Amino acid sequence: MKSIRLYLIVVLLSTICLVNFLAALHGYRNSMAEANQMLDEQLTDMVRLLSLFADDSREVPPNLYPHSVLFQIWNRDTLLKHSPNAPSTVSLPREPGFHMSNHLGVSWRILVYLDEGGQYMIIVGQRADAYAKLIEEIVLESILPIIWVLPILGVLIWLIVSFGLQPLKRLAGLLKERRAGDLEPVAKEGYPLELDIVVASINHLLARLSGAFDREKNFAADAAHELRTPLAALNVGLHNLAAEIDHKNPSLLELQSSVERMGHSIEQIIALYRLTPEKFHNAMTLLDLNTLAKKVIVELYDICRKKNQEIELETEKISIEGDDFAFITLLRNLIDNASKYTPLGGKIFVKINKDGGNAILTVEDSGPGISEAYHGRVFDRFYRVGGDRHDSKVIGCGLGLSIVERIVRLHQGRIELSRSDTLGGLAVRVILPLRQDRAVGVDL
């Protein structure tokens, strides 16, 4: 069923037509029965009148009956009198009682009367098709107004059904206009009894979803914050241990790498928790991308310098509407990833320009890049090409690009991956609208 309104209109109109047809059929049958009874009574009266002329020498007046009536008066086998339209031979039924007979190409209702002595027989007939036609005209005249009024009934039913479905349409519109993160209960007022259970079920579901989301966010944030303290103690212990034993000890280096990766994962989880639609929309402001890009590059410059990497920035003065923390996190993750996977002495190129109503951020590197087959997978949480033990030996947790994609979606933008034409590595292109459409919800 695609439409409740269409279903109700079709069913109601069909039901009305069917009921009218059955009523007309019943009326037609009753009318035919009553007409036959009336015709039989008329034939009986005609027989009584003609019986007065049976033993009389007087002729039956020619205008006594119309042309639709025929009669014969027999004295045993001798035809005494007959109407002009009646046969002069024995061609009509002669058994006493009512009969149907064809004569002159039409159907006749015949009454055969035999007197008590069996001497005189009177046969009277009247055209039955005239009565049938009259009844059909009466029934048709009663049905035609109903057929003519069907379009009006259809419009009235459409209006009534549409009015009755208004609460359901209002509820659907209310749910459709809600943003993805709006889990407030639906107001129960203004809905009929039939929708009370629906609204109650929706509110129950929203409450369960809200509780589940809160538990998930709080667990991740609380766990990440709680891990910071033992991780800091672990870092201090490793520092002290490195002073006592050879700092190039393989086991020590492996342990330091694992602790560093754990710390990176914790920071990324905390960043992911902060990037919720509610926090994002509350923190939106006008951002100067040129200034933010220079700030992030200055923060990461030491990392690039240690690997003797060259980083170049080409930018225009562009302002977009967005979240300061989110955009800094986006740019830091992209440049940090580029630096991690770019070999010693490699190059990183960052470009920010404007195209119509969008800001275009491009980050390219001279690293190995990512195969096109993995472009859709690298945005999944905790996914790394080649697994946790990456061939590049780069520390990571598989959350960087997932966070980048989340930030892009929060800004109602899109992200594209390709191979850099100039540097040969990965090229990440982020398209962000200059102004946010607050009427559009974000589904994360």
C-alpha cells in the first residue's frame, strides 16, 4: 500500500458503487416481480370483462383495448371473436393459466381462461416487453443520478480523508524536519486516540536512543580521560627506565612505541567525542582559513623538520562558517598523516582556494599514497590499510581519516581521495560550503 489516502478513496468509492449496484439489482428484481403481478391482475380483469361477450352476439368494441393487448374467444374449437392483432388460428397456448409466448416478434404475457363448463375459452395477452422496458427506465433513472454524483462523492471523500489524515501528516512532517541529533520527545497534545500509541512508541524509542548515545559518548570520553593518568605515569616510568638501561634496547623501543600509540588513540577518541552535532552547532563562528592553516603548520613544523620534509602553503584569504576546534583538528590530522607517510626529504603541499560558494582545501604529499580500492575503507573507524602492523612502521590507530570525514560531514561538505599529479602520493581534497545551512540536519 503506497498511500493510505488513495487506498481509502478507492475502497470507499468501490464500496459505494458495489452497494448501489446490488441495491439497483435488488430493486430491479422486485420491480419486475411487482410488474408481473400487476400485469397478471390486469389480465384477470380483462378476462372477466371479455367473458361478458362470450355468449353474446354483440361485437367487442375495437377501441376497448390498445394495440398492446390481444384476445381470442373460443367456443370449443370455434374462434368466435378476436382482436385485430391476434392470430385467427390456434397458435397461442391453450392450457389454462399464465404463459409467456412470442407473437409478432415480441414477448407476450398470456392468460388462458376456461369456463366451468369447458365450453368457452378466453385467451388474453399483453406485451411484456413494454413493462420490462418501463421498469428498466425507472431503475436506470434511479441509478443515473448516483453515477453522475460519483465524481462529487470522490472529491468529498478525498477532502474528508485528507482532513482525517492531517494529524498523521503533521506528525510525519514534524519527524522529517528534526535534525539527526534531536532526540527530544514528541508533544502528545493535538493527536487523536489512534495516534497516541504511535506517539508514545516514538517517544519511547527516542528515549532509548538518547540513553544509548549518552552511554556511548560518556563511556568513550570517561575511559579516555581516565586512561590519561596511568598513561602519564607509564611515560614517566619508561623515561626513568631508559636512563637505567640502554635506550636502544629493542624491548624498550617497542614498549615506547606502544605507549605512544596508546596516547595517540586516547587523544583521537577525545577529539571524536567533542565532534558531536550539538557541540558543533553551538560553537559555530566565522573562521579565517588562512590564519588557521598557518597556525597548524607552525605547530607541526618541528615534526616535518625532523624528517627533512618540505611543506608549502598556498592560500587565499577565505572565511567560512564553522567550528574552530573542528577545523583545526581536520587540518592537523591531514597534515600529520601526510608527514607520517611521506619519506625523509619528501614534500607536502597545502592549498586553500575558493570555488563559487565553497572553500577547497587540498593536501598532497610525495608518499606511497593509497590504492583506489581502499578509498572507501580508510574512513572506517580503526581501519588501517595493511592492518595494525603497518608496513611503514608509522604509529596510528585508524581514527584520523574517520575524524576528518566526520568534521567534513558536520560542515555539510564532502571529501575526495586521489593520487597527486605533481607529488605522486596521496591527494586529499575537502570541499566545504562557505555558509552553513542550519535547516539541514547532519546524520552521523
